Amino acid sequence: MTEHFINGINISPNDIDSIGFTSNWSSSISLDDRDSRELALNTGSIILSNEGRKIVLNWFGSFGTSQGIPYSIKFGTTTIEYYIDLTENFKVRDYSVTVSVKRRKSSHKFFEDARGTSFELLNNRGVVFDFVNVPYIIVPANQVEMGLTLSLSIFVMSQQAIQQLTKVLELTAELSASIQPIIGVSAAGPTLSVNIPKVIEIAIKLLLQIAYTVLLVIALIKLVQQLSDLIFPKVRNFLACKVKELIEKGCANIGYTVQSSLLNSLNGLTILPVPLVKSKHKGLKSIYDFLQNDLNFAFTKGYPTAQDTVTTLWSLIEQIENVFNAETRVVDGVVRIEKKGFFSNNANSIVNASLVLQDTRQDEYSLNTFDTWKRYYIHYQPDYTDVNTLDNFDNTDLEYSTEPLNIQNADLVTIKGLQDRNVPFALGTRKNKLNLVEKTAKGLFELVDALANTSFASLIEDRKGVLVVSQQFFGTTKLLWTVNGKQPENFTDYISPTALWNNYHSSNQIQTNGYKIKESVKCLMNQELYVNLLNNNWVLIDGISTEIISIEYKTRDSYATISFRQEFNYELGKVETILING
């Protein structure tokens, strides 16, 4: 027997006998209909009279339409939580009201909330993220050109400084000679005299020469410092955040918990937002008033903003689905984000289904040919404001093609379709080795270290592993794989297009992703089995792993009507997947 409750009070809808439940797990379902992936009513609205009407109107008088009314349905030992949404299909009559009932803490509600929850909003609400310090250096695209210019300037000024120092020595010697007394003879006897005007003239020349030389040396030191800053720019830190941290804190703030073996395996996955925070935001002067190596404050907020690739909690989850071939389900307030295949590998419920065409005792099925693709393209974004993403472009895209085996007529090949996995991030570039300029400088530093017992050369080696950007501000959000803020040498083993294909997307090949699809099949059903399907819609039918696509069930019946797809690799041995680029 099914019982209905509004805010804990037992009521009886007018059409209670016709109310049943339906669920739809179709991969093509729209965001607005994701609520039907869970235990949804088979009617969009219900009619309430008497006590039910009174409770609804009292709630409306107190809270208006901005808050839903708790609604629950109990069948057997199972209670499913819903709520009455007064913002949709709410109609008031003299003796009844019509209301829309939705699943509480459902997929639909979660996705609605997640779409409206930006990371700026979370920050405004006081959510504290555990940020990551990502060390980086700026290596401008014209480093060699600038280095040559500075080197020539240093050489010219060094020669000039040597000449001026020589003049200082010459004037010093001349001054020393001019103050030597001149021995003469007068009527009074021998005399000593000094040419005072000459001494003053030479002294003034010497002072001016010393002042000029000092200014020249100061300028030379500045040039040398600029060259040092150019070759070895200061290591600073961007604020970034792990993807797992962003999703877990975001979900918790809107009342959901996260369980995800996928996110646990992606613990190094890090979002580096585009730099936005200028010095003026911190009450300081403009960045143009600083020398490059004096800029020691972070230029990012740590979490994505409106200028980033992902601006809201939902857009981040959506990109995790896209990049890692995953799917998101929400059941009873728990958000599950898992790679495709997770739920099928955990199928344990057994369903007994009848033949599709009962009247003729025949079976009928169609094929998932719509999942076939000719071209599969995984690619990151080039960032034209950071030339490092162009210099390493070979590591940012990959392309596969499905080709037939044993071609009989080339003009009759029917393989078509594009799977475009557009990753809207730029890959961060790791500093793997020293360039020619740095190697040369390292040799000089090693010589200095040997003479002065210093450790300048080791500082050069410490710069390996940091993020490299060509200018302070870049335009595309970066995706990193970090350990203690740095990308390890093998970071591409986790997030390169090749790694994404091997670990997450290769299962989409039609050779291993073929299915029979059967529709409107009757099967034995009870309340316990139906509730189990809410956690995992993959079951075993005739011992074969099967995905329930849709189901309709009335608790007074002993059967349900389902549509499902069942593993059937009909293209195995008939086509192959070949690597085109990667």
C-alpha cells in the first residue's frame, strides 16, 4: 500500500490509484529532465482536496512560492522524499489545488543548484578552499633577443667603464704631481711653491670623472641585474585549487556529499585560473610601477572566476564528464561522479524479462549504431597569450579513426560521425631542462661557487619542474597535474590526450561498445528491486550485463515495463580503430 504525506501529515491525492513511478537513464536526456533518472512520479502534477488543499494554502500564505513543501511517499518499508514546487503548475480552485511534485535532493535539483553556484558565490558565502601554491617563472618569447641586446649594452658599457677608470687613474696621477712643491731661488734664498689654480682645475676634473664613472658603474650593475633577471627570473607562485577540493566544497555548500572513486584517482588534477588579481585589489600601486622581479604577490584568486573556462560548480562537473568520459548521478543527496563502465561493472541485481512481442512470441531489438563514430578527436586549447602552449602543441591533441576491415565497396562504407572531446583548458608547460643561455650561466656560476664557496649553481637546478609562462597574464584556464604544487616529470601520463584515451575513452570504440536495444519489455518487479535500481540501473538479464534505459512501475502491480540495452559487440572483428595523430 502506498501512503502520501505533506510535511508529515498523511493525505490522499484525488488520483492516488493512477499515480506510479518512472525513471529514465537515457544518455541523451537533457539537463532539465535529469530528475527522471531517479524515482519520479509518472505524472507531472497531482490534485489535492480537503486537508491537502488546506496545508498547501496555509504554507503558501506563510512562505509564498519561494520555498517548497516537504512531500513524502511511503510504500512498504521504503520512504521516498519529494517536495511540492509552487513555482510550477500551481493552480488553486474552490475545492482543490493542483501542484507539481519533484524529487527532493534529486539530480534535477542538484544540477539546478550547481548551475547557479559560482565559485565567486561560494567565496562570498565564506567557503574556505585549500589552495595550492604553483611555482612559476616568466620566460618571455623574445628572451634570446633581449639577452643579446643587454649583453651588447653590457659589453659597450664595460669598455666605457674601463676607459673612464683609466682616466680616473690618469687624473689622480696628474693631481698628485701638481701638488708637488716647485723648488725655486729668490733673493731671500730657496723657495717652495704650488700652482694652486692648476691643482684646483685638476681636482675638479678628477671629481667629475669619479662621479661619471660611479654613475656608469651603477648603470652597468643594473644592466647585469636585468640580464640576471632575464636569464633567471624570480620564482613566484600562483594560487590554484585541486578539482576534488572545488567539487567537494561546492557540493557540501548546497547540501550534498560526494562519493567518487574517479575524483579520488584524480587527486593531482588542479585548476589554475587566469591571472586577474592586480596589485590595486590589494591596496597597492599599479603593476606597471614594479620591476618584474619585485612582483611577489599572487595574481589569481585560487578559485575559477567569471573569466575562466569553468565558472560554476556544474560547469566544472560537466567538464570532468567530458574530459574523463564520466557520468554523474545523484541519489538521496549523494553525488556520484564515475567513469563510464563503473556502474556496469557493479551490476548485481537480476531481472527476468519477457519477449518483446508477446502476441507473436517473438523477440525484437535495434542496435546502437548512433554510438559509432568515424573520427574521435581529443584536444586541449592553444593559448596565444602563452607561447609555451604552442611550442608544446604536439602534446595537446590526438585523433583516432574507425576503419572497416575487408572492404568490398569503398563507396558503400557507412561509418560516420564525430566525437569531438574539446577540452576547454590549456595544458601547463613544465620546465624540464635548462636552455642554452642557462647552461652557459650555470658554468659561470659553478666557477663562482668554486672560488667563493657559494651555491648559485644549485639554484638553477631548483628551477626545474616549475610552471613556465611567457608573460604574467595569460588568457586560458590551465589544467595541471600537481604534486606539492609542481608538475612531476611524468605529468603527461595522467592528463595528456594519449593518457585520456588509454584510460578513459578507448571504451567508446564500437567494437567493444555495441548493444542490443529492446523497448517496452515487461518484467517481474517488486518494491525492493525497484529501489535498488535507483542506486545502479545496470542489472543482469540472462546472465548478461544490461543497462535499464527507462522503467515505469506502479506499486500495486507485480511487473514493470522497461527498455534496456544489452551488450552485443556486433562490430568486433569487422572494424578497427587507427591512430591518425597523437
